[in-house]
Amino acid sequence: MNLRILYDNEAKVGWGEGEGLKSDWGFSCLVEAEGRKGEKVLFDTGASAEILSHNLRKLGIKREEIEIIALSHEHWDHVGGLETVLHENVVVYLPRSFTRAAKRKIEEQAAGVEVVEVSGPAEIVPGVHTTGELETGTAGLKEQSLVLEATSGKGGEGVVVLTGCAHPGLENILEAAGRFGEVYGVVGGFHGFDRLELLAGLELVVPCHCTVRKQEILERFPKKTAWCGAGVTVEV
Ligand SMILES: [Zn+2]
Ligand SMILES: [Zn+2]
């Protein structure tokens, strides 16, 4: 399974795939579950439709290829680019706690779009699960993370967690993800997570987006971490 970072506070520079992508505050990641139904699951959409569509174009990804979109939480830097990836055959998984106005807006933006409200842990497509909406400590705001069954062999039978901002606390998300298998990795925004010692037991750590201690995590765990930015692909 490949995770392709489409939108991040930083972007890869250089030549080859991923070159020429724009960076911006926000997060979006494409999950490519090869050979499985619902092959491409888009997790979050960044802040700007213009930047997301620029980055998709640069990578040669058409929105019609994306059949499923999962939104972690209702913050502008995760839902802002949604309009550019909506089309009539897409299913949008969002936490049930999303405001009614936001749900209505999605349904109005594209005829035929199906909205699925997530509350508890569930399978989205084979190999891709949601933790369900978790409390964040901010009234009314809940967040879901994805839990992916590794297929590359690197993680054995384990799972990799994909987070948006990790507002519920990364330690709580990792615990919730444990129901789907042994957690061997985590990719995404960790926000203010500071119990770095908990990362020592993982095999793959890719701190993205809003991770306050990104640099420190990269330096402390050089063998298990990878730098995150738009254009980066992580194989799990
Ligand atoms: Zn957020
Ligand atoms: Zn964020």
C-alpha cells in the first residue's frame, strides 16, 4: 500500500516525481490500496482547492480516480480543498459530529455524492479502517484517523495509523487503532504530541503537517523516521 502526501506545510524539492508541488499549511494524503476495491482513498483535502488541484495535476492524478474521501475533522486546513475532488461517484466519510451546514454544503457541491457519517470504529474498504470519531478536548470537535493494514511486508501483520491533526492526542489514537492489529507505524500530523518516548516502540514514524516537534522526532529516531512533505511517497 502506498501513501502519497499531496498537501503539506512543506514540499519536496528536486527532480522526479513530486517535484513542483506547492507547500501550504494543511494536509492531504492519498492511500493507494493496490488491487483492492476502493483502490484510492483520499484522506483530507488541505486548505486550498487551488493548491490541491495543482498538486494533483503535477502528480497526474485525476479526481475521478478517487472513489472515497475520508475527512479527519472539520478544520479549514483539512476540508478546504474538498470542492476540487468531489464528483458524482464519490463517497465522503466524515465524523458524525460535523456541523449540519458542512454536510449540506458537501451534498450541494456535487450531485450524487454520498455522505457516510462515522461514529464508531469501522472498515471503509478492505484493509482501510477508521478509528471512529474520537474526542478532542475542544467542544464539538471530534476527529477520525485511518488504520491501514500493511501490505509491503515491512510491518508484518501490523497496521499503520494515518492522522490528520491528532487533536484527540496521538497516544489515544494509537491505543484506539490497536483494535485492528499491532500498530507498527504512524504517519500524519501529530500536533503538540510530546510523549516522544512512546514512538520508540514503533518501526515507522513520519511526522507531517502540524507536528510541533517534527525536527526533534527526526533527529531522535533517525532509523525509523522519514521526512514528510508534499510529493513524498511512503510504502507500508
Ligand atoms: Zn485541526
Ligand atoms: Zn491541521
